Amino acid sequence: MNLMKTLFGAITAAAIGGAAMAEDPVKVGFIYVGPIGDGGWTYEHNKGRLAVEEHFGDKVETVFQESVPEGADAERAMTQMALSGADLIFTTSFGYMDPTINVAANFPDVKFEHATGYKRADNVSTYSARFYEGRAIQGHIAGKMTESNKIGYIASFPIPEVIRGINSAYIHAKKVNPDVEFNIVWAYTWFDPAKEADAANALIEQGADVILQHTDSTAPLAAAQAKGGVIGFGQASDMAEYAPFPRVSSIIDDWAPYYIARVQAVMDGTWESTDTWDGIGPGMVAIGEITDAVPAEVAEEAMAMKAALADGSYHAFTGPINKQDGSVWLAEGETADDGTLAGMDFYVEGLTAEIPN
Amino acid sequence: MDFGSINPLILLASLMVASTPILLAAIGELVVEKSGVLNLGVEGMMIVGAVTGFIAAVNLDSPTLGFVAAAFGGALLSLLFGFLTQVLLSNQVATGLALTLFGLGIAALMGQNYVGIRAPATLDVPLGPLADIPVLGPVLFQHDAMIYVSIGIVAAVWYVLTKTRAGLILRAVGESHDAAHALGYKVVRIRLMAIAFGGACAGLGGAYLSLVRVPQWTEGMTAGAGWIALAIVVFASWKPWRALLGAYLFGGITVLQLNLQAAGFKIPVEYLSMSPYLITILVLVIMSRDRSRAALNAPAALGKPFHASI
């Protein structure tokens, strides 16, 4: 009996082992900051994961962990994923930057890809999208659409990516509407629908009639809808369920092509540590349909700006632009370099708030 | 700085809205703990309440039925906990934590087709002339029914716990289940009822999030509210009116800090953001300074398993 069991066990093990050898799928892991059903940021990353599965079929196996807090617990989640045999791990939030670097040092054979950060290593790439290009278009629409001249901005954490978005939106709103004012609320969370709704309500109660958000859930749009007469934009995902009003347009992140390319690189053995920062042109940032709630001429101007940003004839940060303290940042016609943008820690002239440090 | 753009009346009104979910969950958990059971699954019951309430409200086009369904959903999930801990005598802490994980998962599954759908509007209670009273009107008399229901539940819990025989029995079970058992009270049955009540309240709190405060369904939308409710029970030293105070204090500071920011009030945001938690910790420290008094308030049999030997 015992012999039978041992024999059977050995055969099974051999069979499984053989199968694994034959297939040997590339195992790709994803660490998400919110739930995959957040309707925004994480939802789009997960769509990228599904696209990888569809593209490679049996040749790839994907795993993911959602709602992983930024901080020490992230290291645990990544370590677990690396130990379970992942070949490539995408860590999809800014706060995973140091944990990714730390864990990557322990697993030199595992490739890591960190979204929106700036620290790299031999086995850590970074990738991000030029969301600020989309913000420029939002700012333009917001500046044209506001009647109270007060625009509410729900920010998440004071990191360069978020500050870039605020600056870009403000510059382009101000350009078309010199009286525009930005009220900025820092929610200190990427995902907390109740808090995001409270923040939207606080802004609306204080006169804002346009809400821009850099948090991941659709709650601010739901709040705008409940209040009525307030417009907002889809963030990270199209959020089309709130179209045509209050959602008048959106910034959509499209990670699928990048994820597929990187998984392919691992399969081919050509993966290298790189820094990718793509915008509207290569398609990593898309602009969701501008609805009829926006006057046709404003929509046309927005589309023209989108085309100019895509073909490179216009840069969202083109001088003259002064810093908040009045010192010159960009002279007439000068455009911002990527280094400054990547580490942006200042507001442009005209914004009255201060960046929390 | 433009402090003047904050309307204190609207602020007070939105404070009540922001506080109601944690208040409901906290008052339910308070009753559970008074019966000597520690249910750490509040977060899970809240999110299940949020999703069942949302599904029912959308399909039946009635927020009222949504809240009823949420109470049932929360109670049903809590009875799972009750069965495991009271009948099968599993560990309460571990089972409670598992309940939270289970609740988050099953809620995500149930809500898959409900993302981005609009909930039927919950109407304010028509209180007629009361709503037009200056100052008091907008603060107290222009709310949806659930705010009054939540305060009513607090009052009822206070009355039952302190003034009635049923409350005395419940507290006896929480203080010494062996003595209560010896007197002939059905300890397990009483505890199961308390657990179901706690689940129903947590479900209502969750539904308040998905039907009124946000209002929409999003996965993981409770985002830790259940844990705050648990802290508020301790904060309140198991006294119903203090739970109301604690919840309003917490909700109030949350709303106030967002409003101060929106008004461009220049104080460091980090401090504002952590202030609700900081004050909760501070009050907990002050309250437990006098160890004997704090210990007196906690139900003596809290978290201990009960098995009738006869």
C-alpha cells in the first residue's frame, strides 16, 4: 500500500514536472494599490494584465495582488510573488518605489518594473505616462467651462507626478480664463471613495463648478452628479458611465502595449533596465470622448491641442512660465526638460496654495 | 487665506453625513461587545451591507428597501461568524479577521455588474416648517431619514442597555457567561441575537456609504471604516452616547480638514490629515490613564469562549 502510494506520488510528480518543463510559461506578477474594480487606475493596469494573457495565451501565467498598502507590506507582497516563481513583476504605484528597489536587490534574477517612480537598478525598470499632456487638455476645457471661476482639484500625495498635473492643468486653464482660481485638496490616499466624495463635496460647497481629480475612484464624479451643475473628468480610466454629464472627458491610461512588449522582451531574453515615459503620441495616454456638454468650439480647440501634443509641435510646459515665487522657470518659447519635470516640486506662478512637504 | 468661504452650517450638516456610517457600525459592535463577543469583522459586514443595499436599491428602485436588504445582508454574514464562534467555538479574533477578508471578497463578486450604476436618490425627510428655522434648520432638519434612524438606534440601545431587563441580561452575559448560564439564561442564543444586531447595524452603515454618502458602488469602498468603528467602541468605553460623540468627532475632523484645505487655509496638510487618528489615539490614552476605571467598563467576558458544561 505504502509502496503504491510512493509510486503513484512519484509518477504524478514526474508528470507535473514534465509538463512544467514543456510549457514553462513566463510568470508575470502585478502589485496593485487599489481593488481591480476601482474603475480607475488599478482597473486599467488590470486591463493591461488581461491583454498580456490574451496576447500570449498559454505561454504566460499572470498573478496579481490588489489593495496592497504602500509601505512595508508591499515588500512582503513582492517577496512572496518573487518566491513563488514570478519572472517579471510590475509594481504599479509611486509608493512602491523603495520597496521595489529593496526586494529587487534580493532577487537579482527577477525583473521588476516600477510605475511612475525614478529609481532604477539592473533588474528594475521604470515606466510612466505623460499624464500632464492630458491634464493640459483638461485644464483648457475646465477654464472655458467654469462659470464660478473656481476649479476644485482633488490631489492624492504631493509627489512630482501629481504636482505636474496641477501645474499643467492650471497653466492651460489660466491661459483661456485669467480669472480662474484653483482650490486644491490633498486627500492623502489613492483610493478611498468616501473621502474622495467628501473632498468633492467640500470643494463644491465652496463654489467650485469643475472638479479635477488625481485619485482613483469614480466617487468624485458621483458626488458631482449628486450635486448637479458640476463637471468632472474621468481619471486613469474613461469612467464613461458618468458621461455625458458630469464626466465631459477623461484621461485614459493604456498600459497594454507596454506590458505586452516587456513580457515579450523577457521571453526573448532581451529585457534591459530602461526608463519609459510615453505620452499621447505613442498612445500610452488617451483622451476620452469629449461629450456634447462641452461647446463644439471648445471641444475642437481641445482636439487641436491633443493633435499638437501628439505630434510634438506643442509641449504642455512651454515658456514663458514663472515659478510660484515669481522667478523665471522657462523663458519665452523654452520647453521643460524631462529631468525637471520628473522631479517637479514647485507650483507655477498664480497658484496660491503651498505644496505640503 | 479665505476662512470666510466655509459655511459652518453646511459644515455641521456634512459632518453628520460623514459620521453616520461609522456611527451605525460602532453602535452595533458596541452591543456585540456588551454581550461579551469581540467581532473584528465589522469591515466585512459593512462592505457586504454596502453591496447588498446597493443591489436591492437599484433593482427595486427604492433606497428604503435597499437599507432593509443591507441590514439583512450584514446580519446574515454576522450569523456565519456567530455560528463559527458560538456553536463551533472557533477563535473570535481569527474568525472576525477572516470575516472581513471573506466579506471584501464576496462583496466584490456580488457587485461586479453594479459598478458605475446610479443609485436611486435618497430623499430628505420632509420636516416642513422645522427645516426653515434659521441655523438649526439646515443643521438638524434637512437630512435623509437614515441620520435620524441612526440617532434613534443610539437612543434605543442606550435605553435598552441601561433601563430594561433585556439589557441587564445582555450585560450579565457579557460580564460573566457562567453566572448567566447558571441562572438559566441561554448564553449562546442571546449572543447570537447580539451578533445579528451588530451585523445589521454594520450593514446599514455600509449601505449609507453606497446609497447616500458617495453614492455609488465601488469595490473596497469602506476603505477601513470598519476598523475606525471598532476603535470608537473602545473610545466610547462601551457607552452609546459616547459612541455618538466619538463618531461625530471623527467625522467632524475629517470633514473640517477637507474644508479647511478647500478654503486654502494654510496649515500643514499632513497634520490635518492625521488629526482624526491623532485625536482618537489621544482620547484613548487619556481614557485609559486611570486603568481601573477603563478596565471596569470593558465587559469582563469580552472575547472569551463559552461552552456550557451541563
